[in-house]
Amino acid sequence: MTVIPICVVSGHPIVVAGIRTLLSEVPGPARFACVPDPVDARVVIYDAFNLALGDRHADELDRLIATHPGRVLALSRLLQPALTARALAAGAVFPVSIGADPDELVALIEAAASGAIATDAELAHQNLERLTTQLRTNVGLTAREQTVLALIAAGYNNNQIATELYISINTVKTTIRNTYSRLGVHTRAHAVAWAIEHGYANLAPPAR
């Protein structure tokens, strides 16, 4: 059996150590060798959270994709789907959740190493949508709260939301307060930023 050398690129040592430990516990003969330098790796697992740390890390991702075409996996944080989307847009071949179980992680590494997912951009897009949908579920927004958040992201004011949804202005205000509380935000600007980052802007109807 050919051992696949992999490199985990993350600014968080605990993430690197965690993935190494997870792979070391895969039953059977060793299938992976974790290497410290991406130059020596067949597959790179790139922590998408690095992209939040500055342009230097975006340049680093570009270099990794150039040297490992079709073999860079984007480690996805559930609360940061926009960073995963940036990694995929830059050329990462597939997102892998930071909460992935060993079987899922092994399957993705082996598929990347063989080139099996290098050209399946639609599959990567579907997986990102699944992660975003899971986020929405975990946050616990009701259907009305989701709709109101989408309208806020689209630029609707409270009166326009009330008219759009045929509800009272007091109901709109109560829904917004509850939504802010669930999201942990305190201003409309922060709510808009959260909505755009997590895909709610795409749910909004076109402005009238």
C-alpha cells in the first residue's frame, strides 16, 4: 500500500495536531504520513480560517494551489462558510469540515490524492451549501426570522419588511430582536455582515 504524504497548513497548532492524531488512529497499516513542509506532501489540508489573518495567507493559498493543483482540501469552520467559499474560489478542490469523522477525512484525502475530485466543482459547491444549511439549522432561526434576516440583508427597512410580509411593525421589531439575540449581534450593520457571510443574502427577494 502506498503511503500518502499530507501536510496540514494551519495557524493553530491544535488543529494540526488533531488531524495528525486522527489519521494516526485509522485502523490497519499506516496509510498517511504527515509532513511539516507542503513541498513534500501529496495532499495539502489548508485551514480556511487562515484567510481571515491577512493577505499573506491568501498568497500562501495561491502558491499551494499552484504547486498542488487539484490536491488542496479546504478545512472548513462551520461558523465561517465565507472563508471556505474564498478558498474554493481560489482553487481548493473540496471543503472538509473540521468536524469530519475519520472515515470522511480518509475518503477525501484519498480521492484528492488520486485526482478523483479535482474537476468536480459542482460537488464542492453542493457540499458548501450543505455546510451553510447546517449552520442555519444550528443557529436555530425560525422560518420567519430567516426571512426577516434575508430582507435586512437586501436593504429593507422595518416598514418595508412589515409590508412585504403582511405583519405589524411591532412583530417585525420583536422578530429582529429575537434574531439579533440568536446571532449574538447588536446592530443592523452587524446583522447584515453576518447574513452576507452566511449565505442569507442569497435568499432575499429582489427589491421592489
